[in-house]
Amino acid sequence: MIPIGSVNPVAKLGAGLLVSLFLIVTIDWVSAATALVLELAIITFLGIEPRRFWLRTLPVWLAAPLTALTILLYGRYDGVVYFEFLLIRISDGSIELALATFLRVLAIGLPAVVLFISIDPTDFADGLAQRLRLPDRFVLGALAAVRMVGLFLEDWRSLELARRARGVADRGRLRRLAGQGFALLVLSIRRGSKLSIAMEARGFGGDMPRTWARESRWGLAEWLTMAVGALVGLAATVVAVLTGSWNLIVG
């Protein structure tokens, strides 16, 4: 099994973007199907637990058919028309476009989700700042915001229990949610202000060059990950061109 968890998050991001780059310039079912088959073959060697894989990728599996259904009903009008009612028209063109859209959503969405399953936010921030040279103030601020998401969820539960213990807004769910949301907003602003002062006191956002506690490593594994992403996209494009189904949509 491939130890994808130890690969630099920036390389995972790059591999996903390379696959997407080849697929977004064309909309045909052959290239999307080819990329999807190759991606599923690679995913089987990543050692991801089946339950974890299906839970994390469930939104993609739900979004793909819903997107395809919209294209099927209101997509391209071409060839034989099988059903027509008001604005709805199902034809050969809409069926082909819906199939291409369905496969395309899966081919772009699945690797994006799978590659980010094992990403640690701190490692990702280190890679963005050290490898991509993004401004450290922006990166660290975003990292702090991500770390606060868990606290916000805990605050929401605490507010709900506190309001229930006081008998506040026991009736009227919408009214209770609005009041609780405003309370969470006030609490988050206060916490953000305290965090900003604490980070400024520790030298975050200063003019001096920063040092990093952990080095963002980049080696053979990262280059191989990027190469695999490029090869998947390139193979999908070559197959589509050879079969005559490649359809350039940008130019």
C-alpha cells in the first residue's frame, strides 16, 4: 500500500489540480471515464478504510447524479428527442452531456476528497508558507480559523445546553436558532479579538523573517505524486483524442 499520508499536502493539492486541469478543458465521457477508472485503481492501493472512503466521498456520489439529472433535462438539444415538456427536453445530446458531466464530477471530486483525507491543517499551512511562499500572515490566520471550527461546534452545544437549562426559547425552533446564532457570533468575535492580540504579542504578522518549528519536506514521494496526477490527466486526454471524442470547451 502507498503511504499517501506521509506525502507533503502541497504535492497532494498539486496532483489533484493537475488531474482537474486536463478534465476541465474538455467535456466528453471518454476522458472522464478513463480518468475515473485510473483513479479508482490507484485509490485501491492507498490503504484507505472502505467505511472512511464512502463516508468522506458520499457528497460527491450524491452531487454527481443530481448534476447529471439537471443536464439531462435542460442540457444540449441534439439528435433524437425522446421526451419534451415545457422547458424539459431529453435528447441524444442531453443524454451524452449528462453522462459526461456525471463522470466528470466523479473524476474531479473523488481524488480531491481522497487526497485530503489524511491532510493535517498544520502540515498544510507549513507547506503553503514554505513551499509555495504564500504570505505567512495569511497562512497562519487561515490555520487559526480552521482550528477554531471545532471550538465553534463545542460553543454551539454549550449554548444550546445553557439556554435549555434556563428555559429560554424552548418553543419556536427558528427563533431559538436565530438567538443562539447571534450569541455564537458575539462569542466568536470576542474569541477572535483575543486570538488576534495573543498572536500579535507572539510576533505573528511582524516584519522580521519567520522561522518554522517543522520543516515542510519535499522529496521523491512528492514528485511521484505530482507525476501520477499528470499521467492520469494525460492518459485521459490521449484516449479521448484517439477515440475522437475529445471536445475542447476553452479557447
